[in-house]
Amino acid sequence: MSSFLLSTPRLASRPGSRASAHRTRAFTIIQVMVSMSVGSIVMSFAVPKVKQAERQSRSTIIIADLRTFVTAFEGYAQEGRGWPAESAAGELPPEMAERLGSTGWLRATPIGGQYNWESNQMHGGVRYRAVISISETGLAALPVNEEVLTEIDRLKDDGNLETGSFRTGVNNDPIYIIQQ
């Protein structure tokens, strides 16, 4: 009798036996629901971190671009030439072609819009002698994302979009003030 009991599981697990026809390997609905719940919880923690990393990455690229551009414009001005003439958004001031090339200046920024050189322009009732702004163009829309702008300001300046060198100007376009 004991040998029959020992051999029964083997019979049941053999392919083609009656017991194996009724026994299928599958997940129960509870197991699937628990797995989905765990996955949802993991995603609820991961998605904000991914968005934060993306925001910080975009901000870092803008800051690196601004450093490059400010260095080039200040170098031009310090050579006694003054500030370059005003140019439209997405257009490189001709005086800066040798210093900047066109690739970085003419492309859409990581936050949308294109770089814009402004010389002797008004923003919020204040006249600035030298400003780099990011403006919407026909080629690049500029959705205003205050979280991204605040992140840029926090990394580059004082964390307040109403004060410091990096702030919002006309139409909430971000501006970086080189000289007031």
C-alpha cells in the first residue's frame, strides 16, 4: 500500500495521465493582483524620481549653455567692441559667429524655445544692457514650466525667479541678465 501511495504522485504528474489533465500550472487571480499592486507601488516611487532627474538634466544643459554664451559675449565686450547688436530669437548675432558657431545657439533649448540675444531692452519696466533670453519661435514652442525654471534658478542663481541674474521677463520668458 505504501508503494502505491508513493507512486501516485508520479502517475499524476506524468503527461497524458488524468490527474495532469486537470492540473494546470497558472497564476491565481490573487497572485496577479498582488503582483500588480507591488508593481504599482514601485512605479509610484519611481515616476517622480525619473521626472526629477529629467528636470535636473534639462536645467543642467541650460546652465552649461548659458555659461558658454555668457563667456563668449563678455569676451567680445571686453575687447572694447561693446555688446553685439540685437538679434531675433533663434538668430545668432553676426558678431558672435566666430566665438559661438551656430549649433548651440540656433537649436531649440531643452525646455523649448530658442536663445535670444537682447541688447538694451526693457523687461518688466527695467532696461537691461545685455540679456540672453529664451523665447518662443515658429520652430520651437516655449511651454512655461515654472518647476523647471525654478530648478534652473536654484542651480544657477538664488532660487527666486523675481530676483537675481536668472528670472522671468516679458511673457514669462526666462532671461539671464549679463549687465543691467
